[in-house]
Amino acid sequence: MALRPEDKKRVDQLTAAAKHLREDGKDELAGAVDFVLTPEGRLFVNRLRVDRLRAAEAAGEFGQNLAIMMPLRVREEIKANVAQAQRENPDPDTAITASSEANKALAAFVAGDFVPERPQRAARGTAEKTGNLNVRIDPELRQRAEDFGADHAARFGWAPRASHIIAAWLKGRFTEAGRASAE
């Protein structure tokens, strides 16, 4: 596979950096730069990336992943419409993502501003093919929403879980069927 132009430029820069280091008598540093360009170096860089992501998640920089099972058709419609909303609202301070909307859904539920309808199960053998929509959510907010749902189950007639709340919110805002039922 051919490199993208920006990647080709990085390879050229790393090669030039290694050459420059060798000319300055810093062979050990040049070897480290050369190593990054090898298959083993690629694996090393990937391990660094994974370690940094894990450390950031442990530090609370990222939310907890929640996989929400839904029909593939619905998942793709949500992803496409969220991407469209991002393009229409490029302000990074108010970025629209599935994860930001998921956190809004949980906050609205806990505040009593949003209650999802109980999901209907398909008759045996008639369900659409499903897949997961992954979102990152605040673990404390998730717990508060789960507790609120359990505490108010009698009032709702069921105990909504975080995945139910988020799925209903996303479907209501980012699918044609959801927007049509809201009207």
C-alpha cells in the first residue's frame, strides 16, 4: 500500500534526522530513529500508543466505553447523522459526537428531563442484524443514571439502563423514525 503524502514526508524527515545524527557522531540516537521505521518499531510505537490511552483512561481523561447493541441500519443512520451534525457545527467547544450526546442523555435522564420509552423486543426470528455502537461516558454519571432508573422503576413501569437511555436519545435525535415520532 502506498504511503499518503504526509506519511511519506514524515518518513523522509525521520530518515534525514537519522542521517544528521550519524553525521554528528550520535549513532545510538540514529539507530533509535531508524528502529521506528522498521516493522518492530511500528509495533513498539503501537504499544506506546496503547499504554498512553490506558493511562489517560485511568486518569479519567476518557470516559468508560459502553457498547450499545442496536440494528445495524439504525447504528449507521445515527453515525451518519452525528457526522453531519459535526460538519454543520465545527466549534470544538460544542462538538457533537455520539459520546457527548450519550452523556447529555444520561444527564437529562437524571435531571428528569428525559425518560426513554421501553424498548420493544422483536418477535423470535424476526430481529434485524445488530451491531454495537460504542460511546464513552462518564462512569459516575452512568452510575447515577442506573441508580435513578432502578429507584424510579415503579414510576416508569420498568428500570431503564444506561444503554436504553442513550439508545433512545440517539434514535430520537439522529434517526428519521425518531424525529418523526417526536413531532
